Amino acid sequence: MSGDGAYIANRSSVCFPSTEQCYIQLQPGSGGGCVTSGPFKDWTINLGPLAAVSLPPPTPNPQPDGLGYNPRCLSRDISLQSSAETSDSVVASLIKDNTTITSFQTVLGGEFAQGKMGPHVGGHNTIGGDAGSDFINSPADPAFFAHHAMVDRVYWTWQNLDLEARKEAIAGGTSGVGDLGEAGTLEDVITLGEWLGVENVTIREAMSTVGGPFCYVYV
């Protein structure tokens, strides 16, 4: 997956999740620059930035919506501060101590006002840089997919501790940010758009790793 970005010294901390809501001071990691080794040292990011919290700031996008063509290097800034949010003890506590989907996904996603990124966001910021720290454009970093496979595994483990009650448990809004937006339902459609050739599915169809279009388990 390649490693860290080139080290950039003399950087300050950044506010997380934003300068307007500065709940966590995210300290500089051990990189900050372009990835210099491994299979992704010449990887190019083309979209964004959209919500990056990295220093130095990424090259601004030529379009206001962040979707213009903006080629630049993949950067990373490995953060031990953020990786502490993904430790075995934190993940084990998340799985064992939260018995409802509401509390589980709240703790997983982070309680920023309490100074906690949670394992999901903590994993993003462990990678850091552009685009790892960019919540919206983070799939531009190939490490995103390994991280989100782990997020899926953690949810699968929690779900299977009480499958009858948790298989189709759902809570939260449809905006992608906590409870904002209309309440989500099992019949809401998940789409990747018309360009990838992947069929739409409902949330209900996607709730089981051995049901709907899926056929896998974790070991």
C-alpha cells in the first residue's frame, strides 16, 4: 500500500473537524508530503480537495464544487494520535459496550465534541494527507479500501453478536452526517451512479454479507 509521505517540518496543528468547530487539535504526523516509495509513489489524485484537513493544504480545485480536473500527487501524513482511536481495546469496547445501532454507529463515527474521532474517522486520519484526511475524496487514496473493509468487518462482528435483533437495525439520517436529513429506511436505494455498471440495491438488500448481492464472511 506504500508508506508515509515525505516529511515536512515546522507544521502547526489543524482544527478538526473544521476551524468553525475546533473540537480536536490534530497534530502534524510523520509525513505531510508526496508518497515517495512503493506501488503508489506515482499515484495521481484528480478530484478534490473537498474536505481536506491536511497541512500543507492541497492544491485548490479549479471548480467551486471540487469536481474539476486537478491532478496532483498522493500525500500522506501518518498520525499516531489518530491511530490511538483504532486500537484493539477501543474497537473491542465499541463492539462489546454498545447494544443499539444508534450508540454503535455514534461511537464508531466519532464523538467530536468529546474529543473522540472514533475508529472510522480515526482510521482516515491515521493515513492523513491528501486525500486520506478528506472525508469526501478519501477513496482517491487506495488505502481507503483496506480501511473500509475493516469498518465493515467491525460492523459485521457487532451485528453477528445478536443477529436476530441487529441484522436489519437502522438509525440516523440520510445526509451522511449523524441525524441530519430525513430518517433513513431499509427501502432507501444505494447507488454508485450510472457509470460503473453496478446495479442499485436497497439498504435492506445490503444488510447481510451472505444475502442480497453479497456472498462473503470474515474470518
